[in-house]
Amino acid sequence: MFGTAVRQLGYAWSMMSGRRFRLRDVNALADDMRVTLETFGSPGEGADDMLAGSDPELQEDLTRRRLRRTVRHAAAESPYYRRWFETNGVDPGSITPATLSTIPPTSKADLRGMPAAFVSDRARPVVLAHTTGTTGTPTMVWFSAYEIELMSSMSALALMLAGNLRSADLWANAISSRSIAQILTERAVTRTGAAFVHLGAVDPAVALDRLATPMHVPGKHPQITQLNVTASYLAALVQEAERGGWQAGDFGLSTIWSGGEVLTDALRVRAEHTFGAQVRDGYSMTEIAPVGGRVCADGHLHLPADQGLVEILDPVTLRPAEPGAVGTIVVTPYSTYRDTTLLLRYVTGDLVRVLRADEQPSCALAALPATSRVLGRVSPGGLTTRDVLDVLQAEHALPLPTRWSLEGSLLYVVAGKSDAGLLGRLEERAHGLPLDGIVLVETADDLPAPCRLRADLLELSFERGL
Ligand SMILES: [Zn+2]
């Protein structure tokens, strides 16, 4: 127990000072937590504090210190920011949360155009991750062994404490293997003592078979208990399960982790009914890891402040978005966690709405900063991906995953076979949205513009039709 206390001190010291973690402290903490859970079944009192981080009164001082170190590293070590600070004659030591806006935000195009310019001179890159964005060319982000090990062990702690993951669980990843999340999740899950299954983003029918098939391995639940998916792939699984007559009792799932795309309440409820599991929504992105968010029961996205500085900026002016307005998430990940690809004020392009004063959270995560859930993209008319999906996914007659596109203010929706009442019902649901009309089409080929979903990033397998 004395060893644990010392490691907790080491961990807390890094959290407070913004300096690098000693990996053996963090790894040992995760291992101690696993043993505690295996022995006593619960994490023990005060364990939550380790993740919740600091007293709110300290937060401001911590933010200032962490930011100062991060800016200093970026300005000294990365060619891109070194050049900017030199050209503009700005002293990196002068940057505080109040003056951070002096530094122009870094766009995806900046990073995509010259990924190496953001890599620290002192880095030891070991893994190159590709983003799986649906807008075109992937962004490449380098990671070091330190980053991967640190993020995995911290994520293992979070999965055990907040995610209730136990060593009897079987976790299946059905996300793109190119994502850094694949590596991090595998390491995090196995560190908790749970088993990891490389399911892959395979044909949904194959995935359902695997989920339903008992594994018969010692010390584990009979079937896969945890499933990690993108929202559109979850939609494809729901569709296939309904089509194939699967029932919740066919599966042993307890939690489905959804991320990477807009998850509507309608899809969440339908998936929970289909699989008899709780669906948890989260937010993460390769470039800004380990900064990420959790969606609470009240439907806020909570973005903890201790792994990076989060700003919500107007998508056009890149000035702070007003309460009630839509803004893009802009993140400066702290150098405590990131020592390879260094980013200051990275514009994620993911839109959220800033909460108004009368919407301040009173949920279980109220201590953590909150926004609306991710809204997706926004049309020139002000329509967000979430607005559209809320309307379409409430309608069970439409095929999943939902496919649509806009042409001006006309919404084109893939509806499969024609259904007389469907259009009327959708028009009723869409009342009040900035739309001139809805056009139902039969297949995705009939849409005026492609509707790209992560569910389309399927991996081939030989299992079907053999
Ligand atoms: Zn909340």
C-alpha cells in the first residue's frame, strides 16, 4: 500500500506541475487498481479523485502553468511554431490563457499540408496514425512510445473507474484499424485485465454472429460484453439485427461505446433496445488526444480541462462563441501528455453549441466544463447534421445507416422502397427547420452529393457467402 501512495504522489505531482509523468508510476497505478478491483470488487474510497483531478480553485493556476510549458515546448521545438514566434516577435513566455488568442488557430489544412513541421525536434516518433475523416485526405499524426503508454494507462484507469470495466469483460473493437484509438484501446483494455477482441469494422452480419457466439474462455463472461463502434456502424448493426430477427437475449453486451460521429437519442434508444446494452457516447480525435469528452445523462458533452485547453470559437471569425451560439472545438493539448506532434489552438471543425447561462449543468459531471453534444457540420442555412439526423432517425421506416444530402435548402433522403405516409411524417417532424422541402430517393446513388459515413470504411472478410 505504501508503494501505491508514493505512486499516487508522483502522479499527482505531474498533474499539478505539468511536467512529464513517470510511466512506471502511471502503469503501476493502473495495475494496482486492477488488483484492487479483482480482490475487493470496488475501487475503494477516494479513487475517483485521481481522475477528477483538482480542486476548482486551483484550476486557473494549473491551466496557466500547463499552458506556459506547452507553448514554450511548441515555440522551441516545432519548426512551424518556432517560425511563427520568431517572425512575429512574440515571447512564448508571455502567453497566458488571456493572451493565447494572440497565436492564430492552427487549421487541419496547416497540419495536413506539412505534418513534419509540427513534430518536435526532440521527439522520438514511433507510430504514425491516420485520421479517418470523411472529408477527404487523411491527416497524419506522429506519436511517441511515451504518449502511447501514458494515454493507454490513463485510459485503463478511466475505463476501470468511470467505465466499470472489469477483468471478466470481453471488449470488441469494430473501428478502423488505422486509427490511433485501435492501439490505445487495445493497450488500455488489456491493462485492465479484460480481454480484447479484434473484431474489425467487418460486414454487420458477420459482426452480429461474432457478438452472439459464446467464447468459452476461462475467467471471462461467455460472450462479448463491450463493443466499441462509430455511430453509423452502430446504425448498420441495428438495421442488420432487425432484419435478421436478432433479439437482445442473443447477445451478452452490457455497454456499447459510440464515438466519432453524431449519435442521436433516437438511434441510442433503438440500439439499447436491440442489444439490451447501455450505449455511451463520447468524443475524441486523433490530433487532440488524450483530450476528449463524455456525454452525460442530461445530454451535455463534458470536456475535462486537465489534459488540454479547450476553446469554443465561432467557426467563421474564430473569436470566442457567445452563449447559445454554435462554435467549433479548438484544443491545445498539454505537453505533459504530448511530446511529438505539438499543436496550439487546433481547430477540430467539430461543432457544438455553447450553453446559455440558464442551461448550466446540474448533472453528475457538473464540475467539468460542458457544451452541447457534437452537432456535426452546419449548412449555410444553419442546419446541423444533428438537426437532420434527429428528424430522420426518429422514423423507423427509413433504412439505417441514415443517408442524406442537401442541395440548397432541399433535403434528399435515402428511403429505399416508396412509402406513402413517410414523406408526410418527415415533413411534420422537420417543421421549423430551415428547409424548403424533403425529397425521398431510393438509393445513395440518387443523392445530389455523396453521403460519407464511417460505416462505409468496412474491412473485407471471407466469412460471408462461403
Ligand atoms: Zn452534464
